[in-house]
Amino acid sequence: MAGTTDDVVIGVDAGTQSIRAMAFDLSGRLVAETKARQNMRVDRPGWAEQQPEQWWAGLCACLRQLAREVDASRIAALSIAYQRETFVLLDAKANPLRPAILWLDQRAISEALKLENLLGSERFHQITGKQLDTTPSSVKLLWILDNEPGLLKDTWKLADVGAYLHYRLTGELVSPVAGADSLACMDLERRTWSSEILGLLDLSEDQVPEIAESGCEIGAVSQEAAQETGLKAGTPVIAGGGDGQVFAIGCRSLDATTLAANLGTAVTFGVHSTSYLISPYFRTMAGCLPGTFLCESVLRSGSQTVSWFVNAFAGQEVEVGRLAAVSPEQLLESEAKQVRPGCDGLMTVPYWRGAMMPYRDPRARGITLGWSDYHTRAHFFRSILEGIAFEMRLVESGLAQRVSKRPDVIHAGGGGATSRLWCSIISDVLDRDVVISATQETTALGAAMLAACGAGYYESLEQASTAMFREGELFHADPANRQIYDRLFNEVYKKVYPQIRSLSRALGDFALLSQTQA
């Protein structure tokens, strides 16, 4: 039982920008944490790649530090949550054949159209649970088939981030179903690989990972991995999952009554369902909970857009924050708090990296509407936070209609959840209480819950999530602000993109052409 042992479990969050490894006790208290930076390579407009060896090096560095801080003999198990849709092709010696292609890579626009002609977007959606755009890995695999001939034939295994790291740790190339499904090569309702989609990619079932349900033991840390990581050989490695699915567990979103909102690099939000449902308003993922699916919506540009704003417009705040040990985001937030809800008529549609749900338009671009000479930088900053909240409301309304249940409360986490202003805006716009996880690293906590369950400390994942989750601050919707946002959402926001979609796409095409010719 929790609280009766000195054992700790490790939750790993292998994200796009960093790898974090954290040790938690069995009541969910953070004991130690480490972080290793990850670099992304962008050789051409729309491309995004990483070297898989960097994932392993970062994980080893984090685990070595944790093993020193908490004593490796106390570590009962570990589990990994990881960036989804990112994949690597391995040769017969498990070496990468090329750099990994990341989830946010948008090179495969023409291949998405080709796959639509080959299979049909509705058929693809029904099989995989995913909308057919540039996000699913299968579309980028088709790009490899078309542009790097012969590479797939030389592939021993296609691996997502989880399978690759599991192999380096244990020698077993296994991926959780709630993670492997993001490759969009699975028959999701049956939780098996789809021979129909693999056939279109000239891949066989021998070339994809074995799959396991989240919470099951994959293997144990090998002698070789023990030397590199500092862990004890034989330490159990428990199947985790894709970061979004694991995040939902970490913030105790266990059914359709609680919306899990991850305010991270991308903003993801969704609810669990025991039925296999598909809709233009969400993508369907395998849930970490047995027999469940996660109906999840995604906005590619979440806190990444905030970071863009800081880099582009807040040089002074960066310098002041460095001297005062305060983040530039905190300084900007103090300015934005003085701006009235609605930003005095300034509105932003946050499609900095295309639109996924419900428009399925990778060529969409961000829009800021309503500029006048009384607007300031603080108005622009706040309008970005409001725009992301409006987008969440747009998609959540369609999600709730399909699931036949509007969630009672929002459990939020991720880096953006540290912004009290942003959380209050989300509460006002969606008219829901917002509960912040007391542990900012909610995804790592979810992985730790899976590790604790898989190691036998809890009888079920629901029990582990309930025991290890701790509530932080609570935000209630302000009635006056809610009325303002209701009017702006209904009269303006939900009409903006449909009315200027063709113009936005034309500008996006122009920008891509200009960058290509530069």
C-alpha cells in the first residue's frame, strides 16, 4: 500500500524539447527530478527531425543522476511516456537508417492527398481513429516510400520513441498500444496492426514492434543498460504510453466527466470513452486504462506560440527576468492582466502550425484581427491566450456532442498551467472549473502511476491515479467575463476561419514558396 515503503518509481517524459525523469514515492510526492535538453533539426521549411541516439543519451544522463540522488536500490520500476507520431527506421543491428521524423513535421502534404486517393479519408479515419492530414506517421512513411526508395525494404523495425527506448533498456522492442496507435498503422478498434495500411506502405507485420497494454511489464533493465543508466540490472520496465494518453492518467481524468487539458508545446485535451468513437472534432487514441479510448483534440501551437511571442517581442523582459530571477512570461502576464477581457476588440486565431480539428488543414496560418492604434503588445499577448481558449471551446463543444457528455471539470497541467491568467481565461471561456495538478510534471507523474501499478503496488490504474494525484489551485469562471467571452465566441471567433480560409491558405502557400526559393 502507498506510504508503507521507501520504494520509489520513476516516470519518464521523453518529450520533443527535453527528456525528464522523475522519482515519486507511492503517494505521488516528487522525490527527485532531472532533465536533459533535446535538440531539433529543421533543414527545410516544414521539416523537423531528431537523432534517436540523442533520446538514449538524454535518458541515460537523467537516470544516472536519479540513481545517485535516490539510490538505485530504492527504484522499484520505471515507465516511459513519450512524444507521439515521431518514429525511426532501424536496420538489422538496431541502428537508425535515417534521422527520426517528428510529430510536427509537415513535409508530407502531397502524400496525405495521395493516401486519400489510395484509401479514402473516411476509411483511414475509421481504421486508425485519426484524421488524414500531415500528422499521422503513416503519411510520412509514404513520403519515405516515395522520396527515399528502398529505405523501407532495408528496415528491420519501424519504432516509435517508446519502442526504441524500451529496446535500449531491455533488449525488447515493444511499444504500448496507447502510443503505437499514433503511428496510424493500427486497426484501433481491434488494437492490432492493420495489414491494409501496412500493405500500402510496403511494410510487413514483422517490421513493426510487438505491442503491449499500458501497465504491463515489458522486460527488465539489462546488464549493459544498467552500466549506462546507473539503474540496477533487473529493474522492471513497465509499458507507459504516448505522452497525451499518460498525461490524462496523471491528471486523474479517468472517464468522460473530467477533461484532461495539457497546456504544453501543443495543447491537447480530451476525455476517456469505453466506446470506439470517431469525429472531426477529435482524434481517437488508445487509452492507458484497459478497454478505453481517449477522444483527444490537438492544437499544434500551444505554449510554443507563447514562446514565439517571447522570442519575437520580449527581449527586454528576457533580460530583466534574467537579472530578477523571474520568467519573461510572468512579466508579460502582469501586463496582460491589466487588459480587459476581449482585448478591446483584438482577436487571435492560433493556427501557427496549421489546424487539426475540426478543419484538418495543415496550410492554415495564424490570424490576428481587429488591430487599432490603441492596442499594445500586452493586448496581443493576451489575445493569444484567449485565442487558444476559444479554440479549445470550439473543439470541446463538438467533442462533448459526440461523447454525449459535457465534462464537469477540467484538470489542467503542463507548463502553461503555471500561468494563473491563462487558467482563469480557460475557465471563463469554457465555463468550467479548472483544477491544476499540484505536480507540474503531470505526464511524468502518469508514467510513475503506471510503473507503480505494473510493479504491483496498486490493484488497478484507477487506484494508482486516485492515490498519487494531488489537486493544486482551483479556478472558477467569472460570470461577467463569461458573458463577454460568450458573445465574442458566438459572434466572431467561430466564424473567422471558415470565412477567410482560402485567403489564409493562399498566404501560407506564398510563405512556403518564398522560403523554398530563399
